[in-house]
Amino acid sequence: MAEINLLAKYPRAKRNVAARKLGQAENRMIARQFGREYFDGTREQGYGGYRYDGRWLPIARDIAARYKLSAGDRVLDIGCAKGFLVRDLLEVVPGLEVWGIEISQYAIENCHPEVQGRIVRGSAQRLPFASASMAAVLCINVVHNLSYEACVEAAREIERVAPGRGYIQVDAYRDDGERDVFLDWVLTAETFGKPDMWCELFRSARYTGDYYWTILEVPIRSDSEE
């Protein structure tokens, strides 16, 4: 396994953690339905409007370089939402065969028009693809939405479909400060912990692909807030 940040060029999000913390229990219940409110509702309940803006293009280029993708290769994006990364991979590598799998019917019905028909409804634990059939499998900020046992199953499935050529990015924190921010912000994660926990989970699943962490930054307080 290799720790590598393939989302290094993704823009940093501005997060109002305090606003989301208010009413978090109700927001969490709504967000976990993964419907319109989660994708195109308020920021307190999810993305706050998930629209294509090209931000995935540089990431698609880095993914293509990492896995040496070329025309005819097959790639799967698990939890692809509206298929923006699927679309950008198709542009970056002409002739690439890219598919998405997504649990949200709303996201599939409102996907980018250029990827209609390329997204299958399903879950990470049961991938409807043959063993070793993909040149790369991407699973970005998705697995942590499952139970611990289901996370292990998903990692095994990724390894089965693309042995040694998976990429999993998950929520994590390194200390108590980051944990507090995470718990105030999180809506959909069911399994979370420090990087060591995730590495142990990957080992137990015999996952040999790449991985990285999504870690929320602890807000810096000014002197007036002390």
C-alpha cells in the first residue's frame, strides 16, 4: 500500500462548522438519505449545491498519470455522485472506459449529461464487475459512510476488481483537536478514526492499493476569541 494524496489540487473548502453543528442530529438524518437536500440543499445538510465547475480536471490528470491510464483501459469511480470525475477522466484520456457506481438515485438522475448511462446504482460492498477487470478503482470519501465490517468488505471488493490499483480516501483525524472539528462537521460518516486504524482495516481486508486521508483543519482563533 502507498499513502499518496491524489486530491492535492482540489480547492480547499470554506466550512462554517458552528452553523452546521446547530441542528446536526436532524441534518445528519436528512443528509444520510443522499437525496436532493444532501446534494443541492443547504450547506448545513450537505454540499450546498453540487454543480460542475471543472475542479476535478487537474485531479483526473494526476489519476491518469498515477495509474498510467490509456485508451481502452477501464476505470471505476465508486460513490461518483453526479459523475463529475467520471466526465473529466473521459476528457483527460480520450478512449478511456469510465464507469461510476452510486447509491443515490437523485445523483444518478441529475448527473452530468456527458456521463448519462455510465453510472450504475449500487454499493461498494458488492461491485457488479468481474475480478481484475479494471485498470483503476477510485473510492473518494465514500467508504467511511459504511459500518466497520462493510468498510472491510468494500476494500476487499476494490482489491478484487483492481488488484493493487485501488485508491481509497477516507475521513480521519490525528489528534483530539481535529477529532472535535470532525465530529462537529460530519454528517454521513459511520466509521472514523486515526490513520493507524484505517491502515489496520486495509491490512485486514488484504487491500494493497493506494490511500489517503481527508482531515479537517482546526480553525485558528484570533486573540479576541480567546
